[in-house]
Amino acid sequence: MESDDKTIHLTPAHALDLFKHMGSGFVHPREHLYGDAKHGLSQKLWDNPFLVFELVAGSDDVCERCPWLNSGKLCCDVFTQFTPAIPKHIYNEELNDSLFKMMEIKPGRRITAAKFLDKIMSLMPEIVFLATHPFENASDTIDGLLNAGDKLKFQQQRNMPIS
């Protein structure tokens, strides 16, 4: 997957995660424990609030360097919080299919970060309950997304060309 400075490839769930991280203050370019690029991409979004998301099904720019990603581009990790454990690629595929349907968008759609966030806000709180990961707190997700909206608007205004 080739991303440039203005576009990143994301699943709907990972796009939500980026906003949640941005709104929760986790914006710094450190690598995630799993090797994914979530924090670096959060920083990229912070640095360029006019980014375009190309929405994809399957693996994306977040999981590109993750050691759990196999040669078939499937996540080999599992959610051990469930009994029996659920493979993450199955959980994520079902989650992203549900998010694509709820948001009425299809894989391959290109959308600005701001418009994607507006779409999320229009579907609150239902989308939060769908997208909050197992054993995470939905109110933390809501707070992160609301704060992300404020931060993104601030960054857009700060980076607007002066006419």
C-alpha cells in the first residue's frame, strides 16, 4: 500500500482509533507495542488536518509493519478476552463490514479526515458502541472522539492559508 503525505489507507475502525487517540492526547510519533504505526499516523493527522483517508477493508497503513501481520496480510493475533479466543482478523473484518454499512460507504472511498469525523459525529452514540473494543470503556471513546473534533478544527484553522 503506497501512502503519500496527503493520503493514508485506513479501515473505518482504525480511522476511529486514530481520532480517539488524537482526542485522548496520544499524539506523538512513538511506535505501538505491536509495531503498528497508530501513533505515527496520529501525529501525521495532527500535522496535516487536511489528510485524505482512503478507506479499505483488511490490513491498512496502521498494521503495515505489525509483526502479527502474516504474508497473506491477515492479523494472526487473537482477542484472549473472549472464551474461546477470537482471531483479530475475523473480529476486525466483521467490525469493519458493520462500520462500512452503518456509515453507508464502501471500501475504496476517499474522504477527508474532517468529513469522516463529521460522519462519525452524526452517528453518535450508536457508532461508539459498535466500535469500542472488547473491555474498553465506551465513555472514553466518546470523550476521545469529541476532543478530536475540537483539536482537528483548531489545527485546520491554524494551518489555513492566509488570503
